[in-house]
Amino acid sequence: MSAGDTDRAGAETAARSAAAPPAPSLSVEEQLKQEQQDQPRAGKAKKVVYCVEQNVMLLASVFGVERLAFLTLTFADDVQDHQEASKRFNSFNTGVLSKRGFGPWVRIAERQASGKVHFHLVIVAPVDIRTGYKPETGHGSGAGWIWLCRERKFLLDALPKYSFGRAELVPLKKETVAAARYLAKYIVKALSHREANDRHFHLVAYSRKFLWLRPDQFSFAFGGAQKWRAKVGLWAFKRGYYDLDQLSKWLGHRWAFYGRENILAQNLNSQPYGPFIPFHEEIGFAHRIKYIQPRGNPPFWD
């Protein structure tokens, strides 16, 4: 192929790229579904995303959106260990944020493509910092702007003491719902760069002394969670159990982990007729083996 043909081919490719319509923006739920194809743990992040959105809106309703700030913290060196990153942030929170009058915060830890860890926070400022602030210019006026400039100067001087390299403190530029979803998107980005040793590290952290919504405090009443509960009920009924307390007592607190495959294989269209012999009694009397050590030995246990 001659040089002219190569130039024409490159021009045609550029023209097609320019003429192509922009990719539609995806919601947080759609991004999670897309990430779930490559990252199975993304499906478990739906409740975490929901909690982040609700907690940011809770901060806005309690303290006012005009007092909410977006804080980004990056390290001066290449920190790729989450434990070391958390240790530095805890020192920074104790020595700076708590003493400078900041209120509750929501923190998301994100790992970049290079593996470096940094933090994104929505934090409550002690004063109104949104009134008089102009997002298009990055400047403002009034008491809130004076406080913001003073805190930026203080952070610039204090960051090296805690091994941080850069901090960006700005008021929320969007409304409460949009800002909450914007912060939740960092969870999707963090999942895409999550490593094997990040398994026991929480992506989201909250400050103390505030009534936050936690993922373990609720369950969704629709979608996959609804089907799971229905299959658990059917699976438990076939084994002679009628509530979760009986399952935990006789099959152990990890009954859902060990019985996951059988639970998911349940056919919701089937209608079994009972009553059934409790599974631990059937195993104990028929085979005389110890299936799972229960909480408290039943009368037949050897």
C-alpha cells in the first residue's frame, strides 16, 4: 500500500469516527450491570451504591446542600496498599478534619489503573460555602469563599505532614441527587481496578457519630432479592424449616453459603406438599452422621 492510500484510509477512519454519534451516558445501575460481566463482585455493590446515594442526600437534608463539599485526596508517593492508605487517612482525619470543624463525611477509596490509591469524600463544612461560589470560574465571594480559601491554604501546608500530595476542596456543583449519583459512580470505577488483595477492604467508609444507612440493615423488595427470598423459603420448606432462626440453629449461620447452589436451583413454579421431616433429624436418624455441628446438641446427637 502506497503512502497516499495510507493517508486516505486514515482520513476515512477519522471521518467515520467524527460522524459517529456520541455513546449514550449510562446510569449507575446500567454501569454496574456492564461491569458485572467482567467483575462478579459488582452485583454485590448495588446495595453499597444505594446506601451512598441515600446517605449523601441525608447529609443534605440534615445540614443543607450549601454546606456540603467535595474533597479529593491523593498521595505524594505511590501508595498501592489499602491498609497503608487507610492508616494515613485516619491520621489526617484525626489531626486535620476533626480539628478544623468539619462534620460527617462519606469516603470512597478508588484505585487508579496504575494501582495507586486515592480518596473521594463528601464532607460537611462548618459554614455555607456554596452561596456566592461560581462553578464556571472556580471563584466566589462572601464569607463562605473566604473560609474556603483559608482552608485550601491550610490543607496545602498540612498535607506533607501526613504524606499526602494534593487536595481539592470545592462546593458541590450539582444538586443533591446528581451529586450523590456522581459520587456513587466512583464505586463502579473502583470495581474495575479492584485487585485480589482488596477483598477484605471496604470501598466505602463513613465517619462516626452519625446515623448512616448500612447495606446490612435492609434488603431490596424487588428483582433478584425477591426471587432469592422466594427460593430460600421453598428450599427451607422442603427441609422442614419454616423460619430463618431454625435454619441458623440446625444448619449453622453459614447455611446460605453452603446451600447456595441448591437454593438457586429451586423451581418457583413447583408446589411441594408437606409437612417434611426436618433435615437435621432425617440425617441424624437415617444415617447417624454429623452433617453440620448445630448450636446446642439435639437429643439424637452422638
